[in-house]
Amino acid sequence: MNQQQRAQVRDCLRLTEQTQSRVRDMVSLSNKTSMDVGRARQQQSRLQNEAKTMMQQHNRLMENLTPEQKSQMRNRVQEMEQIQTQVNARVQKMNEELNQPTPNQQQVARQAKEMEQMMNQLQNQYQDMETAMGGGK
């Protein structure tokens, strides 16, 4: 792993943690007795932007891997991309729900909790990637 790749993995980890924090905020917000819909919509907008940035950084990292590195991590990369696809689907579902005149708080909470689990998986994958590529030293 070269310096640029190490920095990109660290950026991916940082962005994943940042997005994960935003998801936790959404979980907390949606688990209150009465959800503040305006605040939830603001959080959702931030969450959507952060998820997009996180995925863009992931794509930049993938572009900078050598063919050998890509081959060695093919399964990990496929799993990460599946998780990201699932995150995108949850973001979209949450958007649809929060754009309703009266959003279903339980649906928002469920989507947020599922996203939180996915973000944990992504974070673990980036940490494992960094270690496997010798960047964790």
C-alpha cells in the first residue's frame, strides 16, 4: 500500500465514521416519543450528502488500487459495494418516508437502525482492508 492509498483508506474510514455518527443521530431522533420532522429532514439531507461523499471517496480509492490489489481484495470490495448499494437504498427509503406529509416514525427508525448496522460493517471492512494491505502498521 502506498502513501496515497493509505491516506485514501483513512479518508474512507473517517467519512464512514462521520456518516455513522449522522446515522446514530437519526436513530436517536427517530426513537423519541415525538419525532421533530423538520430536524429529521435536515439530518436526512446531511446524511444523504455524507453518504454520497463517502461513496465518491470509496470510488477514488478503488480507482487507485493496482490490478493485483483489486484481485486480492475482490471479495471484500464486492461486499463493500453491496453494503453501499444497501445504504443508498435505505437513504432513498428514508427520503421517501420523510417527504410524506406525516412521516411514519417507525419506518424512519427502522431504516436508520439498518443503516447503522451497515455502517458498522463498512467500517470493519475498511479497517480490515487497511490491515490486509499493510497500512495499519
